Amino acid sequence: MVVSIPISFRRQGGRKRVVTPANAEAWSPPKPQVDNTLVKAVARAHRWRSMLESNLFSSVRDLAKAERINESYLCRVLRLTLLSPAITEAILNGLQPDGLELAQLLKSIPADWDEQQILISSTTRKAASR
């Protein structure tokens, strides 16, 4: 049995580095890249939601005043609690699709989780092609 692995060695900064061909499949899983902005926004959204559900504040307006933020921003961030569990888990684990940004999530997102997945994967593909 013969195993063939197409690689080449290159010097970079005095060190040798293994480089695979551009058309070869990735053989290791991507390293998690935690986006602190996304994680903080998701955490805040769930915190604010629990504050509203526990009747600490009677309205979004009262909560926005207490947090000293714009009411419309608070409402947009609160929508992150409607993200599918798979997307939320991916964000928290740093495995979100490349190019996914908070600005995309703060726009109107569909309530259906399958539609969310399709929308996020299509917008990240568009961002990656730019």
C-alpha cells in the first residue's frame, strides 16, 4: 500500500513550512475564530430578554433608558435571541461562517431557522467573494 500526500516545503522567515496545493481538500478542521463582537451581542440580547421576561423592566423603553442606549438598537439586538440554536452555538464556539458580521445579523432576519441558515450562508459567500 502506498500513500501519497502532495506537499511542498518552503522557507518562510528562516523556518520550513509545509504547504499543500491550492486545489487540495482541507485535511484539518478550521481553527475557531471567536468574534467577540458577535458573542457580546448574543450574550447581551439574552440578558436583556431575561430582564424583560422577569419583569425587572416594564418595557423596552425603560430597559433602554436603564442601559443608556438607543431603544431601536436594543430592539435590533434583541432579535438575536431568535437565531437558531445551531447558529448561536457556532457563534459562541467561534465556528461561524467566514464573513459573518454583526451588521448582517442586526438587519431583518427570518424567523424560520432553515431560512436563517440559507440567508447567512448566502451573505457570507457574497462577502467572501468581494
